[in-house]
Amino acid sequence: MEKQTGELDLKFFKNNGFEKKICRVCGSYFWTTDSRRETCGDTPCDEYTFIGNPPVPKKYTLSEMRKAFFDFFEKRGHKLLEPYPVVPRWREDVLLVNASIYDFQPHVTSGIVKPPGNPIVMSQPSIRMNDVDLVGVTGRHLTSFEMLCHDAFNSKNDFVYWKEETVRYSYEFLTDGLGIDGSLITYKEKPWSGGGNAGNALEVFVRGLEVATLVFMDMKEDQEGEVEIEGTRYTKMDMQIVDTGYGLERLTWLSQGTPTVYQAIYPEIIDYVLENSYVESIDNEFLSDVVRVSVMREPYDEAFVLSTLGEKYPNALERFEKAKKVRDIFVLIDHARSLMHMFEAFVIPSNVKVGYLARLLIRRSIRAQKNIGFKGSLINLIERNYNELKDIVKPLPIEFIKDVLSIEMQKYSELEKRGQQVIEKILKTKKSIDIDDLVLLYDSHGISPDVVAAMAAEKGLKVMIPPNFHAMVISRHEKKSALKKSAKVYPNIETRTLYYDDSTMREFTGLVMYSKGNEVILDKTAFYPEGGGQPADHGYFEFKGKKINVLDVQKHGNAIVHKLDGEIPEGVRVKGVIDWERRSRLMVHHTATHLLLGVLRDILGDHVWQSGVQKDVSESHLDITHYKRIDEDTIKKIEHRIFELITEGRPVSVKNLDWYMAIGKYGFRLFEGGVPLSPKVRVVEIEGVDAEGCGGTHLKNISSIGVLKIKKIEAIQENIYRITFVAGVPALELFEDSYDLAYRVSNISKKNIDQAGDFVENTVRELSKIKRDLDSARTKLIEEEIRKSNSIKLGEKEIPAIEAETSDIDIVSRIAHSKGIEVIIESRVGTKFRYTAISPSGKSKQILHDLLHTDAEGNDKLSYVIVDHKELSITR
């Protein structure tokens, strides 16, 4: 893109002695003050020359480097922002924050929401999992890092600064701020895209290390756009956004020149792990060369590294193997820091979405811990990471983390035991183990590929493990479903929302602005459209003395479309009448959902987040994140607390607040139910209990709920629990139905109502015992019949055959399997069924064919066949 436009030929470069050159290796444009330089500064065009020779006069720690960056930009008018959580609750399209600009997409970058400051400076913790397999291997890759940034959001009415000032700031920070010789700095031109936006960019290098990227974001995705970047088309947008990203860890590494980035950012924690493991020391000379060589070929190529090092070290392979233990130290510490950030945001490990990423890091950490014989604990490493970052990380929920890690480690141990058996079973039936087997064993049984490879090697089999195995697994879990878009296009009519003006409004009049078939759009409406888990209102329109029912209501842009069971012409005025009983029940259940969520969070813990919700007329359900079973005593505690709050009569308020004002007051809990893309957030608050951004209709006071009863709680997927409940009139109806049932049992049993439950329980227990006794007796009888039965001769085989009632099929099957018999074949004989059992030695499709052959009268011998063995697939 840039080769054609020349938009980065800046005055700053020309006024400060920079030359624009073409890299002789990669062919990219770059800027430098060194007239002798022929390469762009990026690897593999250039080597790492800062290791052992740092270009920064002072050795900075992470906190010192972060402070130096903040001080530099705060003095230049930038507002310092606190970092956001690594789980982007304000977005629905990504799992983790990968860069600082994620904090502002899409609400700020689209121009809909004003930024929280302009310009701003911050350090945003970020997690990228795409290079997880390279952590510890190359010496430079991390899953967790901080992205320093200074950003400006330029619009027509608020222009701050653009390209010239951005490059000047970066140059001055590196030279005046850190003392780097300007001739060592190169700026490489490269377009950038991400999150629906794009723009020209400059990558900043010092002695081979990329330390920053300066993005000039002025484009948005557009299928008809005139610019294409990596297969996506873009067009110019109204805003011009300076989006910079400086690697805090890389700048710190640059200042220290240590062999690896880990030694620059985790020195004390590395010493602690070394003291508590059987890894004695770190071979810094060899490790430095590993890092230098590894950057010279992309992607990482272990064979190339070993071959190159072999030229210098006669014992390169031996030293390389020892270095692998040091890698595990780096993996363990890096993953502990990423987990610290995830747990701060209350991520619960699971097999889906961000929970899967946390589980993957935990399992890799456990493997690394075992490999080096680390005597400490993962929770201890998490706490040590926190102690170094508590200036930017909120206090950790330690008890929550301990609970989660304890459960995860127990699960992993159990999976490992079962996984060993699965591996042995696969190795018995397959001559090779492919990538799908490796993924299955890892995902379902927690068995890492290296363990599979070791077991396969004992059987004389070689397993090929992709070098990016974990990245491949992650990519499978990160696949997102495409957003469903309405096929219909409606006119751009803004319907006034009367249900927000007055949620108790039952009737209104409106003008039909659009009519086509059985759909109409009015200038205003009190009918609530489906959204936020709340179904649409029903009711009717009165037109020319007729009642035309409203069957559904949907929102499309600013227009609210009513679907009818008849037609109403455009341009007429109609009276709308809401089905008030339906609406009032939905309002009760919607308000009760907020109340329930707030109480669940209070009693179960702050890790509880809404995962899904559906309000309905007869009952509703709320899905929450939680990591252990909710017992009966806890359910009663939740219900009693809810009843206390209802009787207190807490008010429900609705406020429309500016986006960042709302977040500042209530935090990201606002987005429990979804993220509105609007300049204001409609905040629904139950005083002292819950506050959420919500577009539904609600009661004015929770006292109107009356009562709430939880019907059931079930795990719908790992660590997601569905709570089905009723409130208001549906709760009363449940109590009435329950009493009626108890009364009927009382009449039948001739017991008092308070004794009816015990009577039913005792009766069921007695019936179960009787059934077990009958089954035992029937089993003995059938076993005796089998012993005395005549056999059918098929070929060389003698096969026992008996007759039994159809109700005995489970018993016959159980007996057959206990005797190693794998196939049961049934044939009708009068009112009974004949069971012919074929043992494993007699399994044969020919035998089945013989049995299926018709008899002399032309009747089928068998009515149907049950086949249990995988190799036999004939069914009737």
C-alpha cells in the first residue's frame, strides 16, 4: 500500500537527516540516519546485536521503564489511563486483549463514543496465544506482555496530532528519554490491519529488536473499498487515529541486553525457581547464541539452529538438550503471569472460549513443573508475579484462584490416568498416530504430545508433532460463527420508543410510516421489540373497527417492525393496545433476573458472570459461570436473600449515561447482558444489588416481584450452570400446582400433607428393592435356562439358545456380555422372542446371513438383529 502512496515521506524524517531506502534483503522501504545501512533493521534482515551490548546507558526494570514512558508522555499533555482487564467484556468478537487498541474498538474507533481522554498514555496487559509453542524456545516470545501506548483520536471537531508528531515523540523518547543513539533506530514502512480498521504504519527497530509499531489508522473495512490489505478491502473513515504499541518487556530487554527477554523481566522469580528445582544453572553463553540464531529464520527452525550452533560448539546437541530444562522454567513463569491476568478477570478454566485458553496454560504449566522437578506451586508463582505488578494489577481473588487450581489439577491427574489407557488402546488398533489423535488425547484427556510420542516410541512407532501444535489446537477453539444479518432491508425510519418513556403504558396511537404485506413501522410505539433475552410484546392494533393482532416485534436499525395477522395501509393512524398480562409477567421476570444475578454474585463470588439468559411468560432461566455444584442449602440461602431484598422494596432506576462515565461508576459489569454500540449506556440499577446496561422493560421497585422460586439448577456445559426460576404470578402458580400435587398424594396415602413426601420416598425405596429382588431371581432363572438349554449348531459352532419374555432383554444381554458374548440376535417365536447368542469366536457375517435366511414357509427367521460389535453392521 505504502509503496504507491508515499504517505510516510514525513517532514520529520527530512528535517532530521533520515534517508528513505529499500532493504536489500526484504525489499521494504525504511528510514535511517545511517548512510551506510542497507537493511531495514528487522530480523532476519538484521541480527540481534543488543545481547551483551545494550544500546541504553541505564539498565531499567519493568516498573522503571513503565514509569519513564508515563512520565515522558504525561509531560507532553497525555492523560494516563488505568489498564483494562485482559478479558474484553466490552467486546463480543474477541476472547482476549491482544493490544492496547482493543480497549477502544469498535466504540471509539468508529466515532460513536468519545474517548476517555485525548491524547492518552497507558500500559495495557495483553495476552497472545498464537506463539504459545515458542515460549521459552526462541528466548523472545511471551504469552503475556504489556503494550505501552500513546494514542490520539482525531476527528473533524477535535484534532490533536497525527503522523509528524507521533514519529517525533517516538524518536525523542528513545533518544532523549532512554539515551539511544539515533543512528541505531530504523523505521520500516508496513501497512497494518486489525479489528476492522487499517492504516499505514512504521515498525521501529533498534539493533534488530522491534520495540514499537506506530499505526496511523484512517481506514475501516468496506467490501467496496479502494485499498486491499491481506485480502480485506478498506476505505477511508472520518477519524484519524494514532495507535501506537511499544513493547514494555522488549524495551526493558533492550536496556539490559540479557541472553533472553525472560531474564530481563523475571530475574528474581527465575532465581526462586532455580533454587527450588533440579535445574542447577543457566548456560548464558550458549543461550545467547540460541536466541541470536533463532531469529535468523522464520518460522523457527530447530534443525537450522542446531546446525548453525554445531559450527561453534562441538557439544552443541548436549548443551541444547540441557537448555530445554531452562525453557521449562521460562514457560512456567510466563504462563503463571498470563494466568494471573486471567484470574484477575475471573476466567474459569473449561473446554470452551477463553476458559479453554486458561486450561491450556495450566496444563502446560503442570508439565513444565514436572519436567524441572519444581518444588513450589503454581499459585505461589502467580502471587510472585502479582507482587511485581501490583501497581497496575488489581488485588487478586486468591481463594478463588486456589479453588480453581485445586479442581483443575485434580481433573488433570484423573484425565492422565484415563488417557494412558486410551493411548494404549489406540496403539493396539493403529499403525500410526495422526494430528487428530494428538488433539483428541490433549483436549479430552490432557495428554501432551510428547507423552504420546514417548509411549509410541516404546511400541516402535514414531509420532510427528507439529511445532505449532498448541497454536493449532487453540485455532480450532477460537473459530467464531459468522454474525447473522437480516436479509430484509427496511426504510431508515426512527421509531420513538414509548416503552422507555413509560413502561406502564398500555395504549397509544401512532402513524403508520411504512406498510408492506403484514409488516408495519410506526412513528412511535409502546410495543417492546425482542431483545436482550426478553420476548417481543403481543397485543393488537385497532383500525376501522377491526382488531389486527401483533404477532411479533423486531428492531432493525432505528425502525421497529410489527408483524401482524392482517394488513394496515401506510399513512393511517392506529390505536395500539398491549397485552398487559404478558408484558407485566415479562417485566417481573426481567427485573427478577437482575436481582437473581446480583444475589448469586454476592453469595457465590465475583467470578459469577452472566453467560446467557432467556425471559419468558411462564418461567425464565439465567446461565452463569461457576465452577462447582450449587447445593440445596445454598439455593435456600439465595432464595431467602432475594426474599429479604424484595420485602425491603429496593427501587429500580434507569439512567442514560455517557459510555465512560458509566464504566467509571459501575465497571465492566455493565456489559453482563451485551454491549450496546451507542454513545450512551442505558443503566438499569437495583439499588445496592446490581447495575447493568440493559434495553429491557423493568419494574420501578423489586417489591412488585412478590416472590422468586428457583425450580432447578443444572450444568449445561462445563462450568456453566443454568438456573431456571419463576417469579410473580408464575411463582404463585407453581406453589398452587405443588400444593395440589401434595394434596393428591395426601389423599391417596391417607397421610397428612407434611408426611406425604416421606411416604412417597419410602414407597419408591421399597419398590426399588422389590424390583432388584425380582431382577435377581429372574437372572438366576435365565442363567439356569441357559445352562439346560439346547444348542444350535451353526457350522462347527455350538451356540446356546433360549426363549424369554421381551421384558427380559436387558437381563439376557447382561448375562451374555458377562460371558464374553458380543452379539445377541432376536427372532420372534409366537408371543415370545428367541435369543441366540454368538460368542466372539463365532462372529461371522456368514452366520448372520444364515440366520437371516427365510425358513421353508418363506417367513423371516428373525424380526430384527442387535449388533454390539463394531465389525458387524447388519441390522434388521
